[in-house]
Amino acid sequence: MIRMPESTWSARTTRAAVRFAPLALLVAAGTAGCTADRIAAPKLPDTPVVAMAVATGSNSTCALTADGKLYCWGSNNAGQIGDSTFAPTLVPSAALTNQTFVAIDAGEFTACALDHSGSAWCWGDDPSQPGVPVSYLYSPQRVQAPEAFGSLTVGRKFACGLDGGGSAWCWGENGHGQLGVGDSAVHASPTRVKGGLHFASLQAGFFSTCGLTVAGSAYCWGDNFFGELGTGDTLSTLQPKRVTGGHTYTSLSGGATHQCGVAVDGSAFCWGTNASGQLGDGTGATRLVPTAVIGGLRFTLLRSHRANSIFASTCGVTTGGDVYCWGWNSKGQLGVDPALTTDPCVSIQPPGTSNIPGELTFQCSFRPLKVAGVASAVAIDAGMAHNCALTAGAQLLCWGQNTAGELGDGTGVNHTTPVSPVGGLRFP
């Protein structure tokens, strides 16, 4: 087993957003093309791309404090709070573990975190028991892996991690090839992704995964029904396939049925389904190739939710620390009252109800909207209908749906204006 040197996890890893590859490295390597993606594994810099200290599931939120302790809140139907119960909570609850962590990520009902040695711990809908209808872990359990990990990402009952050489390993559900291991069989333990690529970061979706190579090239694999692999078609693949467009990226986001990336100049590109305007290109049209987000904004990172829905939102942190969101706004997750978002993306009429014009129309924004009340943001994550951001001042702010307590403010009331979890905890 390759063990990460203790110096790798410096004090900087407890901050909200840290990076594997400096921008200069990605820019320089970006011209090398596919060959450079398969060269001998380079010595990777100290920390993983956006090693998040906050992670949002579908209806829950988890965050790491400055000393690496784990707190979660919101829905707990699959044990995703990790406090040894299945009871939801409106306020932060300490996970039942003495372990401390340096990074965390969450999918629909699954969350995983990395400890200082590079070991992955998971809880909720257990990715180590794929194919089992009910396999919940209600406290963090260590994943038995052949390598130590430097970063991880979590999808729908599967997870992936990067080892110290940039090789990707995935485990869990695999019916759509989302593990990238060359088959669609379930894998209870981490299995190496095919293709011999060396990655700087990975981002899981719902049934797909994308990776950013050390040269800044984006590769995706798994389900492609909505074009979420960005390969110009809707053909699924069991191992990594390069995203079209020739862009060099510094980071990727992982959505349920869409994907986005930040190019080296800070511009944003998205692809896949666009039913709620989550691509931010000013339309509701599905895109099979990377398409520019309108507005001329420059971002440092983007995040999209990974719940089982074609209706989604995307949020990003700009180079100036502002937060912008676009797409689905059913619960005010764009930081704007749903009644004030004027792009009617979908109108759904349940059986037996009257067809009143405008009734049950989902209001969306096909273009980025600035979230008021968030300044100097350094990281962000997106849930199904809520979002959370971390600021440079170690403040955690959340907004949107709160019926399960996913905002952590103790009210259970939705908020279009960002609020902080109660308890006085600091999540830098």
C-alpha cells in the first residue's frame, strides 16, 4: 500500500478549497494532448482539487470543522448523517466516530471522507455492498482499499478515489459503467479505472463519472443517455472517453445528468441535459458537447447536484469570491424567490387536477444569477434543492430547501437568503 507522507496533509487541507495542480502546471501541460495524459505518473502537488470541507447530499449536509471533526444534518433515511440513527435533525449532529478527516464528499444518500492517512470512510447508502437493496451504514466505516487516496468523489451508491500517482479507483454500483473498469459488474472494493490515465481530480455524477487529467483534459465514462459525457453522442462507455471541444480545464463539477468544467481562463462550459437551464447557456436545449455559460463570468469552481432528477441547478464561485447559480429554482436554491425567476422550464400537471395555465410550472433561470449575502466564497456544493458555500472567513452559509433541516438553522423553513447552521461551529 502506498502511504501518503504526513506532510502531504498539511494544515491547509482543513481549509474549504485546496488544489492538486497549480494553474500554471495545467496550462503548461494542456498543450501536450492525449499522450501527456498517459505519461509516467508525475509527482502530484500537495493537496487534492477542491478537497471540500462541506458536502451536500440530496436532502442533507455534512461539514468538517477546523480540527477535522464531522458534523451532518438534514434527512437521515439512509443513515447519511452518520450519527448511528435514522432520525433526521434540523441542526448539526456529530457523527459517531472518533476519526478526524481532511476532505469529504456526498452523493444522493451516500457520503465518504478521507482521513489523514488517505483511508476512505463511508456511511449512508453503502457503496461497499452494491446490488443489495437495503445496505445502510449509519456511522462511518473504513473502506478496505489497495491504495491510499489523495481525493475522492461520491455518486449514487458508488465512489471513486485517486491514489498518490493519479490513478483512479472506483467501487460500488456499476450498472451503467460508472466505475470505468471495463465492465458493468458491481465491485464491492476499489478497482482500478481502465485506460492508464493519470488524473488530478474526479467528479462523480448519478450514473457517470468524469476525470480531469494532469494535462487539463476532461474524460468521462458511464451513462450517456442525456449526453452527460460530452462526447458528441449519446453512447455510454465502460471506460474513460475524452470530452470533445479541445478545452483545457482546471476543475470539473459532477451533476446527475449534466457536467460542467472551468477552463483555464475561468470561463465555464457545461454539457448534458438542460431541462431546467442547468447548463446556463440561455436556453433549455440539451447539449452533447461543452457549451459556454453566458454572462462572461470567470469562475474558480462549479458544483451541480447529483440527485435522481433531470431538473437541477449549478452554482459557481467567481474569481472575486461571489456566488452565482442557475437552473432549477423550485425551493429558492438559486438564492432568489422562485416567483422571481421567469424562465418557465417545465409544466407538470398531476392526474386529476385542473389544467390551470401556469399552475405547477417550475420556474428556472437559464442564466447565472448572483446569490446575495455571500462574499469571499472559497468553496460551494449543491444538493437537490439546497446549496451551501464556505467563505474565507470560515462562515458556512446555506440556502434553498430546508424541510428536512438541510440548512441546519433549526427552523425547517426554506430560505432564499443564505443562513448559517446553529451551534457556533466553524467550518474553515
